[in-house]
Amino acid sequence: MDSDDTFSSSGDDDGSEQERLYWEIEDGLETSADVLGNQRFLPVDRMITLATRTNVVSAYKEANDGAGPSEEVIEFVLKRARKVFLTLIRINHIKAIDSLYKAGFDDNNLPVGKIRPENRKGRFRWEVRRLNETTNEVTYEPGYEVFNKWASETIAGFVDSQWQFLPASYSESKFSHTLHQDCPLPFLADGNTEPAEGHFSWVYKVRVHSTYAQGETFKHVFGNMQDIAVKMFRPDLKDYFYRELQTLMTIKEIDHPHLIKPIAAYERGTKRCVIFPWAGGGNLKEYWRQTNYDPPLRLQRDASLIFWALKQMRGLSEALKMLYEHNGRHGDLKPENILRFNEGDGHGRLVIADVGLTKFHVLATQRRDKKSSIMSRTLRYEAPEIDIDIDDRDKPRSRDYDPWSMGCIFLEFVIWLLYGGKELDKFNQNARDDKFWHRHGGQYCIHPDVQNWMKRISGDLVTTTSLKDVMELVEKRLLVVKLAKDVTPPEHGRATAPEAFEQMDEIFKHAELEPAYLFDSRIWNRTNGNGAPGSNLVVPQFSKRPPVPRSPSELVTKSSNETIRGDNNSPTISTDAPYGETIIPKSNPPLQTYNVPQLSKLNNVWESEPDNEFARKFIKHVDWATVKPPLSDSNLCETCTSLDIWSQVRIELVISKLRESSQICALCKLFYHSLPDLGIQNDAVKLRRDGSTLRADAGGPPIISIYVEPESDASSPAYAQIGLPQLPNPKSPEQFALLREWLRNCDESHACIPRQTGANARSMPKRLIDVGSSSEKRLRLVEMDRNSVEKYMALSHCWGKLTDEEKFCTTEENIEALKISIDYGKLTRTFRDAVDATRELNVPYLWIDSICVVQDDAKDWEVELGKMENVFSSAYCTLAASSAESSLVGFPSSRTPRTYVAVRSSTRANGTTYFAKCIDNFHQDVEAAVLNTRGWVFQERALSRRTIHFTSNQIYWECGKGVHCETLAKLKNPKAAFLGDSDFPTLALEYFRGGRIVHFQGLYEMYSRLAFTNPTDRSVALLGLEQRLARTFKMQGDYGILEGFLERSLLWRAEKPYGMKRISFPPGRGCPSWSWMAHMGAIGYLEIDFNRTDWSKEDFRNPFELGSLRRTYGERGGKGVVELAALARVLDIDRVEFSKRIILDEVDGGEANLFKCIVIGKEKGMVEREGDRTHYVLVVKPSPKGTSDDVYERVGVATLLRSQISLSPGKWTRVLYPRTFSIYAAERGALGLIY
């Protein structure tokens, strides 16, 4: 033994507690599927239930002769080292937990590896080291010394056993994972399904634990497992696997419901796989066959079947359009590659799969310079070009292949709909060869058998219906030999994917508007198909309206050009407006319509745009020589020397070569050091020039900014940005000159400056700080004349965790002294910087909350809090200390110099082009900065007309016209513009009702994610913004509820089930339980169809009947309550459906058998069974604060079926403030209460 601390290989003595835990771990281990290696792992939920306080204490005592662990060790295990603890249990070495705790070795240090170092004093011992995250190899960094006294066999046991607790993870943000060979994949075998074998891979059905299923892809996980598909690649096709990864990463970004979305890719040694959702309904070809063979899948051949088919055809067409717009094609479309997911209306959702053959090309041309290398495909659905081009193997393949293949599939779809699966089989069997075309007399034409079938269908479809138009699309635009580019007019040639979608979209919309167009009830009489004459053919009662999105989220992303009506209770001029016409309501402004093309622009993506007009003005003002970066001769490689960035769109880089060239080439060095930010693991990288930036080819963030000089000649393109590769020094004259220029430009060119006359005149705060000027630096607190109109700046900042000595505040004791003079030296650094900036910007006054509001005067605080809306909206400009965690930090005074490369062009006069790492990231620097994580700051940004954001990277200017960067770039974001609106929220008035709903819900969702030192502030820190929102929308609003959108306001939900926590309010304050402001935690809203929902106003009463919810007892007519009078109904739902459909606010929601529901709205229109009609409800329970059994409070929200709500008469209840219960209890009469 080396010392008393050295552990033997046998570890601690076996004991009952450690033995029990050992076998509990053993019993909890799962084994991954055989194809994935048969490796054992412990699910995360079992780790949590085994590594408990009780087990930690009992195991520790047993290993230490009864001595218990310190509280620090217990907390260490429970919070940081559960996996380490369980690994020690497996090797019977729990006594080591103390030394690991002292060394700080926790779960974050796992996994580790062992390496055999050189001979030390004649002895050999394993050394424990970190594993490289990329290569999974043992690093050559110094080992973990805490293991130096362990026996070698104990170390080996630890290294081997750790993997049982380190199964591979999945996250929505990362797609490709390279794993250690011992890392288990948490996918279990499904013994009932045989694998499907393809040319390059096998597909297995496996199951995954829900504890490893995170993100939107797994949102439908119920129970412990979910089926997924694992596509396992042949070991010898490594290159093919990597090529498919590139394709799938693009497919994942497209994110279309009719295009398969890969979940993750894993590489572990020679095993390489990709996981996808499992399609329980098989593929389209199998589905067609199931309808006619024993045992047959009985379908009701009616209008709903036609409507489903049209919807799927439209969706598949749109998926192809999305591929086309991403410069890609599928290449092997066939019914076998269209999967059917069992969901929705019973027939399921069709999804294009097997996208491994899909190709994405750099140039969006009909023909490319080099043919793609796709190794295998199916010939039956190929276009004639495959034969035309057979002798020219290098000729590239067109993206117009896919529309031909889709035309083949649509033809088969129509045959199946009209004549059934047996007739479809005859069509396929009677074909004399395996393609839909043939060669006759040296010409390519449609195969005679196909022509005969199309004639037969045309004869049976005698009236103009949706299927007749589908066949016209197939015959005239899809199954067309000549491409559109080869004929005149192009409409006589084969349609492109976008053109095919456009026509299919029109057919679908028309079918939704007109039942007679959708379906001819005599159709199966004529076709003599499986729909026997005289059978009951049900025609759904589709209302005459354009299609609508299901939810606000779909409103934002929907791409079709359609106009959508408002909610059912919205009065409009016409109930039968012609298709495509915007329906204008009687009210003004227009609140009742949904305009989807308008709302589709509401994306949340930051994009840059050139603004050289402002850049030239600023540089002329300060003189280019003062801000021009120093020029030095940059060594460039041959490739970079010949680079003409403005004519090139794509740049391909090979990292291994870039590493070498970066030693001699400045530009290669800049590229090489900028790429790690992308997290790219592959050697080949494609960059795309987007205007004046370079970004990852697959829609990634900008990496490099490109600038030209202000003297650049006219040959520079319009999108070339004049900018500053090197920023001015913080607080320098040049920097303040830029801030003054931003202010001047906005004053003269925009309408953002606060109004000084009329109803919207600026309102002055009660007190301001007189800062004097740069020459006369007085500093004092002044009382303002309410009739005066003065310029002042407002400071938005984090107080931080300060001691009383560090704070600088106005109190009742010092206020008079501060009116005489404020000691500049005693101000916190942020306050001093704000004073300096205000002086430099030539503004006489400054507002700082802790100085302008008396902090120990409750009445003054309450009065000034009510004016907060006006404080920021009336300010000349707001100064935001975005990066400062406290008022001690101040505005940034230094920053790392920005690396740039100047490239002088030999083809342009004054043609110096600057390349620099892109630092224009408003989201990261401002929106995600520490300041904007605080709840109180949220309304400060929204209500400010103009804001200067001081961040650690650069300064940003934000006003109603967008965001300007210190680099001189300009950024825009349609959704973020709502918060940046200089006259918030007037911008929302440009949108119809749907857009306003999207805005207010998004606003409250953002606010709900913010933090508060005092949770009770959650309901008051948004008061000013909420009042402004309600006033602009001309409706009442309180506690996060807007009267004009009452139903949707009430149907908020915890973003994550059980993710809320009820706030405990002090006496005299409160918030109704049906408001999300009564809880801490992030919220979302139920996804509810626009214009397909009837609000159940007979089941609840408007809580705004008596006016504002925050009014006092007397103001509310003697009713000191905030009530939601409603009809509570009994639930009739089993445990499984309960867990699927009900989203509880908190973990401790109470006893489920006591829950009732309040119906807020229900699905309208025709449903097959009334019991299947969707209802949107609040879930309530008896309140513990009630004095009788009819007092309730909200516990959650749900989407229920009518059959899950008891038909027995409900009971009227009310939702009230807890603090006012005693006031109303004496008057409640026959009605109940709900808090």
C-alpha cells in the first residue's frame, strides 16, 4: 500500500445497502437492440430514483463504519454527481466519494478513459484522463490526480462501468453525434418487426425511452416508449453515410409536414445510423393494396375520402416545391417512398421519405455542369430523360424529374380512388414495360396503356370536379415529355415543382369552398368501382370559406396566398365574399380579418441590409481618415488573391487544407478561426455570400462581414456595405459622434421622436437629474414642472446584488441634499457612464429609477410606478446597459480588437475590400443579454421610442425603422420590430385580428420567461405596457387577459406540463388563478383553429363586466372581487386520456377525481361523431380556501372530446381573488366561487 488512502481492488466490504443498490441498478438496466450492440444502460428516470438522499446516506454510512456524510457531500451527489455515485456502487467503492467531492470530480467530468503511463518507481498503474469530445480518444492533458491512489483494477472497473450511466443523448439543436464505442444507444429492440433491407442500409423498428425523447420531434411521447425507425448503414459505405448526412441536415431545416424529418444521426465505430419517426401506417402502395385484399381495410368511399386525398396531394406537391426552392430534388419518387403516419382524420398523413437520394445543388439552374452520383433508383416512375440522356452519362439531371414522378403517383392515386386497389393492380400488371412512357418511331410519348386509362377516367368524370382537374393537371402539365423551357409557350411543357403546387393548391382550395366541386355523388355509379351503386355517400358540409390555419403558429409559417375570415363572433360585411377577396369588417380599424400573406412575413429571423446612405453621412461627418482601419500588406494564397467576392456566390472550403494555408494566408487564417463557431464537424464546408456577409450554405448564421470603402467606385454592387472593420474605441469622440449621428438622422428622417403636441404629447416624470453639459458639469435632482417639455434620457439597467453601502438611492432622508448637488464620485459606475453619455449627446436631463423615485416612500413608489408607461415613451432616448450584471459594472470600456483582412483589388480603383469576423448579433448581444432576462426591463424596451444598447461586443441603435450596428450595418426582424416599435404597439394595427393575436400571445410568452427577484412583481412589472396594449387595441386588459381576445387569453398553458408555480402574495395583493400572472413559469397558448371555433359564451361570463379588474371594491359597484363566473362540468375521462389531454399548471395539482372543466370553446363544422368534437376547456378543482363545496380554482387547461365531458348539468362557479373571498362570500347566493 502507498498510503492509508490507497484503495484495494476489492473496494469496500460488501454490505446489505450497497448490495441492495447494486442489484436495483442491475434490475433497472435495459439492453439496446441487437443491431445496435446489445449494450446495457440505466434510463435517466431510474438514475434519479436510485441516487436519492436516503440511498446516499445509507450507502455512505455502511462504507464508513456508521459515520454519515456531510451535507455538502449529499448535495454534491444529488445536484452534480448522481452518475458518479451509481458508478461507485457498481464497483463497490463508495468510500471514494469524499475524495471525489474534494477534487470537484462530478458528472460533468464523465466520460473518462484510462492510459498506461511510463514506469514509475518500478510500478505500473492506470492513469485516468479526459476523453476528447470529437475523437473520443484519451487526451494527453494531465490526468485526474484524485485517481492516482486507486488500484488499477478499480480504475478499470470505473472506466468500464461508467458507460451504463452515459447512454447517448438526443437534443433538438444537434443532429450528428460521434460516440465512443462503449456508449450505449438507448433504443430497445422490437421483436415483432422484420427489418427492411435496401441497397445501402437496413431499417429497423426500435423503441426509445421517453426520458431520452426531448424537443418538438418527440412531443407526442406517451407512456414509457415510442417507436422510431433506425436506418443502419452498411459498414463499408462510410462515404455514402456522410453524403446522406449532408442531405438530411438540409431536409431537417426545411421542416415540412409532408417531408420526412430526421431526428438524429449517430456514428460509433463502424456502426452508423440515422433515426426517423416510425410510420405505423406503412407506405402508400401498401395502403392502396390493403383496401382490397383479405383482410381488407374497409373504407367509406365518400367525399371525406376525396378531400383527404386532395389534401395529401397538395401537401406532397408543396413538399416538392420546398425541395425545389432549396435547389434540390428527390430523385426516386414512388409510392413505396411515401410513408403513411397514423394520425388526424383516420387515413393518416402522407410523407415523402427515403430522401437519402435527394440532391441539393449550389446553382439553382434547370441543368448543371456535372451529373449527380445517385447509385440506385427505381425506373418505373422515371421521366423519359433517363433514356434520352443515357448516352451522355455526364449530362446533369434536371429537377423536373420529380414532377413527372409525382404525375405517375397522382394518376395511380385517382385510379385507386375511382376504381379501387384491384383495378390499380390491373393497371400496373397490364403495362407492357415498367415505365409510363415508351419510344415510338424515334419519338418519346406517353405509353398507350397509360393513355387508355386517362381516356377511361376522362369519360367517367363527366362533370367538372376536383378529380377531373387533378387529371387535367396530370395529363397536361405533369406527364408531359417536353420540358417547359423547350417549348413555346412554356405552359405547354412539363410544370416545375412550384407550378405543380400552385395548380394543386388551387384545386384543394376550390374543393374546400364548393362541396359540389369536391365530389360528385354519382361518381362510383359510373366507375362501377368498390363504391357500390346506392351506397351511402356522405357529403361533408364544408362552409364557403377559404382554408384557415389551425393556430397562430401556423399563421406565421403558412405559405399559401389566402385570405382568412375572423372568428365566428366577428361581424363582417359579407358572409359569402368571393374567393381571394379580403373581407373587411364594419369596425375601424379592421380587427376581424386574417390575411395570411401578411402574417407569413412575421418571421423571427434577423437579416442584414445595406444602409450606405447613413454610412456615407456619418463617415463624411467624422472624416474617413479618423475611423479607417490601418492598412498592412496581407499575405494571401493564390486562391484568395484571385478571389472576386462580389461575383462569387459560393465558396467551398476544406478545413484540413485551410489549416495548412492559414499559416501563410491572412484570409485563410480568418476563415479557419471563424469556422469553429459553426460547430461543423465535416472536413468540407460550403459558404454562401448573402449580400455583404458570408454564411453557412444551409441557412446558417453569418460568419464573415464584407465591407467596402466609402470611396469605392460605381462598379461595387448596391448591396456592398460601407462599414467599419475596426470599431471606434469605447467612449471615444468617434464613438459618441456615431451616437449623435444616429439621433440626428432619426430626428430628421423618422417619425420616432416623441410627439410634443396634441393628445399624445409627452408627459414629464416628477423628477429628473440635471446633468449640466460637457463644459458645465453640474449634477442635481430637480422637480419638474408638469407643463414643461424637456429632453431627457432614461436609463435601463440591472440593479444587481448590491450591499446597502454600494447602492446609490434617493431616500426621504437625503432627497433635499440631492436637490442641491449629487456627488458624481459616489455614483455607481453605470450611473456615471449614463451621466457622461447624456452630456456627450447634448441632452440636459437623465432619469434613473433609483434616484428619481424615493425608494423608501411607498406612496411615491406606487404613484411613479403607475407613470412608468410614460417615463420611457416620453424619453428622448433610452440608454440600456445591456451587458452589465449590476450598476457597478457600467458601460463597456474596453473590448478585444476585431480581426480583419484588407484585400486590395487589382480590377477596381480604390477597390479595397475588408473581411472581418461578423459580430452583428442583436439577438445574442441584446435580446439574450443579462439585462433583458429581467422582467422589469421588458416593458422598458417596448415602451422606449429609441434605445441605445451598450453591449460587450458593440453598441446598437434601435428605433421604429430598425436596428443599426456600430459596424454601420443595418438589421431587420419583422417579429422583433413589434418590440422596437417607436410608438408601441401601433405597428400591430397594420395587421388584422389574427396578426394581433399572434403579437399579444408572443409578447406574453416572452415576458413569462423572464426572471424576478420578487415573484409578486410579475403582475405589476408589465402594467404600463399592458395598459398601452389595451388602449391601442381599444379594449380592456388586465392580468395578461385582453377582453377583445378573452377566450384565447384564458386558454394559456404551461409551456412544459407542471412547469408553473403559484405565487404567494402578501396581504392586500393578489391575482386570479385563471391568470398566468398568478404563477411563475413560462407559458404558451393552446393551438386553436382560427375561424373553426365556436366560443361557448353561454358557459362563462365576461369578467370585465364591471370594468377594469384592478379596480377597488367601491369602483366595482360594491363587489370587491375579480370573478370569472362559469359553468363547471364533470369530467368523464380515463387515466390514459387524462395524461394525454390535460396540461396541469403545477406538479401538485390535487386529486384528479375532484377536477372539473369549464368549456371555453369548441370545434365547429361537421364531425363524423358528435362525441369526437374537440372542446377547449379550463380545468378547475375545489379551492382549499373556500367555505363550501362550490368554490374552485384553476389547475390547468385541456383539449377534450365531447364524449369526455359529462352530459349532466354543470354547476355555476366563479373565479375570484383569494384575498377578497370573505367580502364576496356573504353575497354569493346560489352561485359558487372559483379562485
